Amino acid sequence: MPNTNASFSAFSRVDQLKQQLEKLENLSQTEVDAKQLDSFDRETEDILKRVDGRETKMAAYSFATMAEAEALVNLPESAQEPTSRDLLQKSLQQRRQVLLGMVSEMEGMEETEAEVLTGEDKEDPPLMG
């Protein structure tokens, strides 16, 4: 059995976020129920904790998930039904924007990490004397 590093992931952080974006895109093409969206959000939050972990990023995603609920709470009951689909789409779009921003940021970070890890040693060799 090969000796593998348990902390190594076959998928990069960017790949994991892109997979969530694909899932979100699929959700936005169908009739989404609250259970599906809650499951997606829990999975996304778990991934964000693993790949980033910064409180600011977690808060940004949390705010995106609350957009729909916040808007519904502030609307009178008669106004909730016709706009609920619009609010759901707005909420999905906000999730998408947060994830796209994180993908962009992570791509830059991974590129920098790859350069550091594979870059040439810039030091001169010791003098033979």
C-alpha cells in the first residue's frame, strides 16, 4: 500500500469551489426546495472552512445565504408569493458572486504557491576554493 500524505487532496481548493459553483448552477436551473438549499449551504460552508477558514469569507457567504430570508421577513404577506422566486434567484446570485470571488482569489494564491514550490533556487552555488 502506498504511503500517502493524509492532508493531501487530489482536488485543489479552486477545484472544490468550482464544483460548488457547478452544483449551484444546477440548482438555479430547477425548482429548489429549502432542504436542497440548506444541504448545499452546509456543504459549501464545510468546504470554505477547509480551503480558506477566514471569518470574513465565512461571513460573506453567510450574508449571501440570508438575503432571501431577510427580504421575506420584511415583506408584507401579500407581497411574498409573487416575488419569492425573484428573491430565491437573487439569493442564488449572491451565493454565486461570493463563490466566484473566492475562486478568483484562490486561483491567485495557488499560482503564487506553485511558483514558490517549483521556482528555481536563486542562490549562487558555494565557491569552490
